[in-house]
Amino acid sequence: MFEVTCPKCQTTLTVTDLTSGAILPCVACGQKLRVLVEEPSSEELMVSVLQSDVPSATCAPWLLPPRSLAASVLLGVCGLGGLGVAGAILLGWVLFDAGRNGPNRSPRMEKTASAGKNPEPGGGGKAPPPPGTGEGGISRKSGQTYDPQREPRQPALGLELNSTDLVLQAGENAKLTVRVRRQDCRGSVSLELNGLPRNVRTVPSALTVPEDQETLEFELTVPEDANNAKATVRVEAKLGELSADEQLTVQVKQQTFRVETQPRVKLRIGQTCSVPIALDRRGGYRGPVRLALTNLPDGVVADSAAVPANLSEAEIKVTASPRAIPSLSILKLQAIARDRQIEHQVSVAFRILEPAGEERRFQGHEGAVMCLAFAATGSRFVSGGADGKVVLWNKEAGRPVWSVLAAPDFKVHCVALSSDGRYVASGGSDTEVHVWDAETGREKEVFKDHRWPVWQVRFIAEGKRLQSTSEDRVCDRDVTTRLAKSLMQKVQVSQLHIPGPDGPRSLTGLGTTVLRLWDRSSSALPADFPHRSPIRGAAIGSDRRWVFSCGDDGFAHVWDVGNSRQPLYSFSGHKGPVLAVAGDPAASQHALSGGADGVIRYWRFPTTPEVEE
């Protein structure tokens, strides 16, 4: 490794590889230097450095030095033509020698002194350079690397980012790594981030890359209440007068949440329901949220609610008052936080239904309720149960008028009330038919005409005659004279006709999954009402518009006579199979049902189909 001094500006250059005749540009002044090596030595080497204007590609072709004697002769012959061979050779030699020595070097230049030698007798040192030239020295010393075949390197500073697109979630921190590249320079590098979105800070606040390090990792912090923002940030690195910069896109995402609920809500007039609410907090917001239902129709009231911090579930209670009108409305469920800085809303299809459902219940049996029958006025009804009891009820008072044990250790399968309200009849698995005084509950008559369980009893001829049906026969008797006669033999339960209030219409299908409505006054085919489970009870409404049925599926169904494809309404208040059903003659939208749970329920049903939105 050598050090070369420029004779023009006295700048010292460091050279790793040196060849005699090499052209060396000066870093400071740009002067091109030609270095001539004289008598190299392994210990020390002294050379002459001649200040020179090296020929470039723009020089005239005749100034370029010839490189061989043959080329010199050819040039001389071509240039001088008729001067003769000897003159041409002589001129070519002169040109060759001038090209070998260079335009600024005298061919008479003496060799410089090399290490351990004296070029002149009796003296040391080095010979003076030729007139008009400068000089410098080279020695084997360590220093900065310099490649004479390249342009000199200037000190520089570079900058790299591990990411140029950064997304920050409000309330969270993000890391950024910066790498600096130092070229021919040393020292600590300071960093600045200009143009950061509002409220975004760096940790630490002062950023410096130490002298012995190339990378720096730091954090960008965003407060929880930051709003959405996006900015182009200029990251600048400085080292003395050197600088470098890169662009960084920073996007701040506001903390958010989403509110979720069921898309459809049904509410009956006179009832209250709870609308479940769930918050999706994956957007980062963990604080409290206020909830409200808006666009409520007339007659509907909704409570306000709130979701506490860090919780995700709540509910809103909604009540439809009696003055509400059946309708379909689109409500807005609003979730609000931070004084409306964050909010989200969803739409809810809200249907107000006609009043329906259980209004009253009666409990007086110790087992399943097997049968029900209304009085013509609708103020009373009678029930029979698996406990062998027959009970007469006051509907409005909600309590029994009387209760008797009609068939100990047997089930009561059927009951009936005479149209004048004087008598109550019952039949059951004991094969007997009993007649009771409706006012006192005392037994008036007992008929033992059947050998099989009695499945149906009913009064006809304004209560003067009583018919009873069993699998062995149908008996028709005069209540007062006790005269009886058999009408037919062997009636199966599935063939049993359940008559309506007008006579021509009746129902069949008990024990099957298809209820069939017959009309003897019409030649039309019977209407079928399909069920998913065996049918245990059925009745025709007093206004002949409705058909009631119940079964093992736990429902009491209301059917529109004009539409047998699906029930108009299904009551599901019982636990277990529903075994008996009857329509209220005094209230066309009400019915009774009794089930295996031993409870009689009085409920209301709507008059219009409840279709899905």
C-alpha cells in the first residue's frame, strides 16, 4: 500500500496497486497524474509523479504514440512519401521515442534515487524533476484503500426501512426498524420523522443510531381515542453535513366495534320481549357502549341499555301496548360510544303480531287431561282426566264449580255439556256412561250399554237425547226415559266422527296423522289437514271458520278451513303431548287445551297467517 502526493494541491492519496505509467486522478483537484516507478525495491520505493495532461479520445490521431517500430516506419513512409527510406525510418523512430516518453517528459530524464542507492557520485537523495513538472513520493505505508482504476469515493450516508407502509391500530404500538449505511464516514446518526399523523409519537422521542451500530428499532404509539388518519412521513437521517431520507406511509385506524342482533323480531300486542345484543370488539374498542332502538311504531316502547366495558352481551326489552297495531317496521339498533365518535347501527325487521298465547291456566287434575267441552254460553267448561275425575269449571273465575270421581282406577275419555246447561255426561275406560247434574255435581244416571271403553258422548235434540260411542256400538238413549237403542256396530277410533256445531260437518282421523273435514251438505271432497305426529284431539269452532287439533308433537294447532296446507297458529305452552282441545264459543279467537302435564290452558290465537319475512 502506497501514499502518493499530488504536486498541484499537495493532497496525499493512498494506492493499493501501483503500476509504472498508471494514470491517477487526484481526489481533491481532479488533476490526472502519471506515476513512473524507478528501480523498485522491497524495502522502499521512490517514484517520480509528473503533472500531466493525459491525452484523451478527443486528441488528434497524430499525437497518439506509436507502439512499434514497424508502425513508426509505416507512419513515416505514409507521411513523408518521397523522403526516402532512411529519412522515413529516422522520423518514425523519433515519433516512437516521443510516444514512449510522453508529451511532458524529456527523453533525457535521469532515473530517481531508489532505496539504498545514489544516482549521482558522492551524493544521496533523488534527482530533481524535469523542468515544468511536479513531483511526489510513494512509500509502503498503511492507509485508506484507493483503487487507481476507479473514480475516488466520496463520503455518503444511506437509509433503509424494514417497512414503507405501516398500519397502526389506535391504542396499540407498532415497531419500526431503521438501518443506516455509512460510507467513508463515522459518527452517530440522528433520525427525524416529519409529518406523522396527529397524536402519533415515537418511543423514545429522540432517535439516534450509535456510532457502533447500523440499526435502530423503536416504537410508534397511538392513543386509544385517535381517529382515522393517513399521512406520508419523511424519515430523515443526519450525520454532520451528510443526510439521507426515505418515505413512509402511516395509516391510523380508529378503534371500532360492531353490533349484532337477530335480523327479525316478532312481538305480540300486549306482550314484552327481549332483543339480544352482541358486540364484536375485534376492532379494538373495549369501553362502554350505549344501545338504543329507534324508529319504533306507535304503541311500542323500548328500554335503553348499555354494554359495560370489556363485556360483549346485553339485551333490550321491548313492549307492545294494547294500542299497538299489527304491522311490519324496520327499526334501527344504534350502538354509540365516546359521544358519538364511534358508532355502529344495524337494521331489524320488527313485526307486531296480533295478541296470542296463553292468558289463563287451570289446575285441578292429578294426571293427564284427556277431554274438554265448552258450554254453549262459553262461561263454563268441563274436563275429564286420567285420574278418573270430572271437573266443571268457571272460566272467568278460573276455579272449579265442582269435581267428582266418576271412574275410580279408570280414565275419563270423553265429556259433554247439554245445550241448556243442565246436564254433564262422561264416558271412559270403565265402559260406563254417567250423567251429572250441572249445578250440584250429583250423579243423575249411569248407563252400562257398552262392553268396550267409551270414546265419545254428546247431547242432541236440545239436550233430551244422549249418544255414546264405543268400539262395540253407538247407543242413542232418552235421558229422561232411559230408553236406548243401538245404531251401528264396531266403530274404530280413527273412524269416529267429531261433529261440529252445525251438524253437517264432522272430523275424522284420531290416532292418525291426517285430520279430515267432512261436509255432508256438499259433494266436494273432504279437506285434509296433515300432521307430523298422531292426532289425539280435534274440534270444529263455533263460527265454523276454524278447526282445532292437537297431538303427540306437543302443539295445539289452529287451522283455517279455507287453507289446509299449514296451521294458522300453533300453541306450544304444554310440556309433553297435548290430548284435548276445544274452541271457545263466546270468544272466537280463544281456545282451551289440556295435556299430559295435567294443566288446562286458555289461549288466544291470531286471525291472520303469521308468515316469515
